[in-house]
Amino acid sequence: MDRYALSSIRIVDFTWAWAGPYCTKLLVDMGAEVIKIETNKRPDIARWMPPFPEEIPGLNRSGRFNKRHRGKLSITLDLTTEAGIDLIKKIIGVSDVITENYSRRVMKKFGLEYEAVMEIRPDIVYISLSAFGTTGIYKDYVAYGPNQAAMSGLANLTGYRDGPPISFGTALADPTAGLNGAVAVLAALYHRSKTGKGQHIDLSQTEMFTCLVGQPIMDYVMNGRVLSRDGNRDQIMAPHNFYRCKGEDKWVSIAIATDEEWQAFSHALGDPPWTKDERFSDQLSRWQNQEELDRLVEAWTMDHTHYEVMEILQKVGVAAMPALNGEEICHNPQLRERGFLVEVDHPEIGKRLMPGVSMKLSETPGAIRGSAPLLGEHNHYVFGQLLGMSPKEILELEEAGVIY
């Protein structure tokens, strides 16, 4: 049996940065053939994003690019030329899906908006992962992950009381949109398999992120109340925080939701007198006295490593996990045992460890199907084998700067 569920699907991938590439990364891991469209004039911005191996930059050396584009094909095609547009239309004609994550005007400028592409391939599945969607007053606005976190309302909840909103440290809106985009593509492909009809998927990255802000929206709708920032605290659980542990910059996350979990926590610590204090006698009391509670919990965690705290508390059913840094993630025994961290051999930077496929299907599990492509690495495969062009024709287009 074919281990790849999407081995018959070909995707023309115009996306760049993170949201769109994450969408197609998920699909290529499940077997889709993804042809990434780039040009030497304007390569994917992620090719110049650190980290780089040995701190040496290069178009094919970015860790971010290589993680987001593993297993894909890369062609270089100048879409500002008439010949370039003709070629991309031929590729679209033998493909199933188009992915793009630009503002609405970009694909229209090239004559490659959904309505135009339908004339080439009527059953095409076409997904637009734009910042704000293809309609509405912000349809032509551009944004990156931090901007979308702000517009979604999540950034306004992140930070400490009486302080400003704080960035997540990474653009979480991008992979959130990418994951939702992959699900939408699969739904559209399933619909096509039943009806023979393609469709346009209009996905707003900001709306996808706003879906994660349910509680503040409902609190305002139901109570007219605006939630404020409150650091690591929860509206119900206590303790609920990160606590310093033994070692330099080592922390553990502990979250306790019920009185039963509190009793288990107390027993795991040897039932010290402070856990029987009236201020911590029930869930509400603990929540009302969090500052003192956090101080006492941290006095205990600082005598242990973050892994020791996890083991002690997990044995009694209390949620506790170390806050891992990059080195610790790469050596995490759970990830190692499940085979999640995979060594991938890249022609320019050699063998490197990267996260694998997180969804383990029993019959069609998928896999990392190769390293990320060098810029234009698959020009001869796509134009030669796929479109049937001769080496002479390809060379002429290279000399003319169409394949570039």
C-alpha cells in the first residue's frame, strides 16, 4: 500500500514566508508533489532568514527555509514576462491545487486570479491565504504574524498587568493559518472527488487567529467586560505559572485545576504545613492568594531540576512540564522515542536534524520526503519531463531570462 495519502496530487505553490509554506509542507509530507514558484529576482524571503549553519548565510542555507520547504520542488520563472505566464499556465493545466498567500491584488496583476485560472483548469482547487481575506475594507492590506496577533485580539491578552501587549516571540498566526489551510484544501479535494468541481478557498489569516480568542469575545458579548492582561495567570486555575528550578535559566510550568489535583500536589511534596493553610484550602482561595502561593511553590521547585519536578508531579497526575530550550528539544527523550526528530541530508549544508511529521496515520503515515530544494533545482524536471520541453527549448528560455 502507498504510504502517502496524497501521492496523486500536484500543487503549484506561489506562497512565501511562513503561512502558505507551512500549509504546503503538511501536504507534501502526506505525498503531494509541490512545485514552488520562485525567481532569482525575488526568492522566498525565508531563504535569507537565520539561523544559518556555521553562521554562513546563503540562498540555500537558511534553517527556516529548509524546515518549511522540505520535500518540495523549486523552479525559477519570471512571471513578469509573457513567456513566463504561458509556462505557468501550462503547469497549472496539469495540476490540482494552487496555493498563494499574497494580498488580493498580486495574483490579479499576473492574470492568475481564481476566475482566470478556472479557464485553464475548471476543477482547480485554489486557496488564498491572505492577511485579511479577499473581501472587506482591509482586503488589500499587508501584514506579518505580529500584526495579525494584534488585529486578532490575542496580543492584547499577552503580557503583564499594567504593561503593554507582548509579542509571542514567534509569528504563531502563520502556522495556525497554514494548518487550517491544509484542512481546507483536503476538504475541497474531497468535494471535488465527489462532484468533479473545484472551488476557491478564501482564508483570512487574521480570522483564523481570531478563532483562538473565544473567551474575551464571549465575555464582552455576554457581560460587556473587556479582559485585561494578567501574565501567566489563569481565570480559574492556581497555581498556574512558570517556576524557577535548579540550574541556570531553568523553569517548569505547573497548572492545577481541581482540589483533587491540589491534594495530589501536596502529597507529592510530602504534605508540608503551608499546603494546609486556610488561604489555599480550596480552588477559589488559592486563586485569590496567588502571589503568596507562587512564592511557596517556587521555593520548592528551586530545589529540583525542571525534569525532576515533572517526574515527581506527573507520577501523581499533576500537569507539570519543563520549559525546554532548543538544545533540550533536540535531546528530548519523548520526541526521540517516537521518531519525531529526523535527520535530513541537504546537498549544501549536509545532515541536519529537523521536526518530522506530527500526525501519525496508521496506514498512510507520510514522511519527510527529502530536503528543501535548491533555488531552481527542479527546472529541468518540471519544464522537461512534466511539460515535455526539449533541452534546447529550456536553454533558450534560460538565456532569455524567462526561466530565471
